[in-house]
Amino acid sequence: KLVLGYTVEGFKEKDNGVEVLLKDNPSLQADMVVLAIGVTPDTVLAKEAGLELGIKESIVVNDRMETSVPDIYAAGDAVQVKHYVTGNDALISLAGPANKQGRIIADNICGGDSRYLGSQGSSVIKVFDMTAATTGINETNAQKSGLEVDTVILSPMSHAGYYPGGKVMTMKVIFEKESYRLLGAQIIGYEGVDKRIDVLATAIHAGLNATQLKDLDLAYAPPYSSAKDPVNMAGFMIDNIAKGTLKQWHLEDMDKISKDKDVVLLDVRTVGEFSRGHIDGFKNIPVDELRERISEIEKGKPVYLICQSGLRSYIASRILEGNGLSLIHISEPTRPEPIS
């Protein structure tokens, strides 16, 4: 349940739980409260010293970490930096960048000429038994920066499916249209999330484009990965888009697509999956029956495919094109495939 647009004023311990006090509204009862409110720089000293301030009154510095006042340097959560991907001013409060900035300051105080290249925002967090990680910029911020972007979403296993203990992670990779410049990624899962986000962070820093992810030579053994690592898989998917092997459509386009009478909407999941829930307007032909039932699909119209993770839609698109149909579009995943 989302309770939006309210102001939390405080908390009280009550009956082995927590009472959440809301401004001008009845309080909420909870067993646990998790505060995720972000940070604001404490820069009172810098303000009093007359230093130039930027976003949220953070301290403006140059790439040598020098402030607007000679011989005064600043680093860490208090400073405004350049985002490595966009080049825009940003406030990124993370320990890794802070420590690098401290080293740069020490170099420069001692007569060196070290420069800070910007913050990429690579981070990871453990929430109970799950791990979430991010690097670069997300789709929303990429669009706000005026970039034309596309994304792929995939749900690979943390390691080879036949080796015990593998778990599904969900990855989203953001890249620039036309140039295929790699912009960012987010991953959520249980095992191997940190490994993959670090590979993607390195790829962004090195200036690789998104299709080059398929070429990375990454360590493989069944307990640790699959022969086609999740990062490679993202690269394969983006390469398919770049080469025109497939066209991808996104769920936010559903309203516009569903109003078009001259399209074919096809759900290629099993009958059982379809019966448990589906999008109105989609015809159900399971991918395993598609060759035998291909005559049911009207030729000459664009076909929009959907499944669950994107895999069966991809297979269906190859079957349809192999049988002379064109204008095939496959959907991004709706949720991870179940582990068999």
C-alpha cells in the first residue's frame, strides 16, 4: 500500500510496534520502519567561510577538488561533482568517490596534479536477503538529461541452472539510441549482483558501447556463472536490436498499440499461464504450438509478441520470420521466468 503526499512528523513505540505520526492525518501502525530519506550536506562552515555553494548548498570544487577560495580543498558527501556519464553537476554521496577525492587532494597539496574524472554513482545495498545495485544513470534521469535512450530487461540465473542453488536476478541496462553508448544499469537479486554491476561499471568507465558487452571474456564455472554470463546476455540482446534482428516494444506503449486495429497481439505463454492473467486483446498461441497454428496469424500486419521474460517471444519472432511474416515486435519482460 502506497501512502503518498503525506508528511511524517515522528515515531512512537507502541504495543511492540511503531506508531508513525503524520502531519494533519491519522497515524499509521507498523511492525518496522525503514528510513530512506537521503542526505543533505552539512556545509555551514563552508558557507561562513564564503565558499561558493551549489546543489543543496554543496561545495563547488574544480577537478583538482579546489574550492572557490585558494588553498581550501573539499571532498566527500559535501561537494558538488560532475556526473561521469552526463557531465552534469551532481551530488553523489558515496564512500568510494570520497576516498578517491581525498587522495587527489593529498596529491595536489603535495605539489602533484591529480584530477577527479567525475562520479558514476556505482552503489550496492543489501536489503534483508536481497541485493540491489546500480551504476551510471537510470532511464528517467537519462531522459531528463535530454538523451534518446532505450533499455533491455533480462532475468538470468546467478549461475548455471543445472548447478544447485542458482537464483534469478533482474537486470536493466540503459543505452543511447543510434550510438549505443552504455549509460547505466540496475540489478536486483540474491547472488552475483555485485559482480555484474562492477563489470558494467567498468564497461561504462572504459567507454564501451552496449553491444560490446557480448564480447567480454568473463570467468565461468557452473557454481559462479553461466557460459553466457548475464552481462554477455545483455550484450547479445542489445546487439540483436542494433542489427535489426528484432524490434522491441515497451509496456508503456501498450495503450497506443492496443488502439491500433491493424496489428496482431500475440501472447506465447502456455494456456495455463494465460488463464491466470493476461492483457486484454492478446490472442494466446503457446510458442510450442506456433508452427502448427501459424495460419491463425494474419499476414501483412505488425505482430506484437509478449511472454514472461522475453525468451519465448524471441523464439516466436524467429519462427514467424522464418515462415515469411515480418514486422515482428517483442515485448520487454513482464517478470522473471520461473526456475524449472
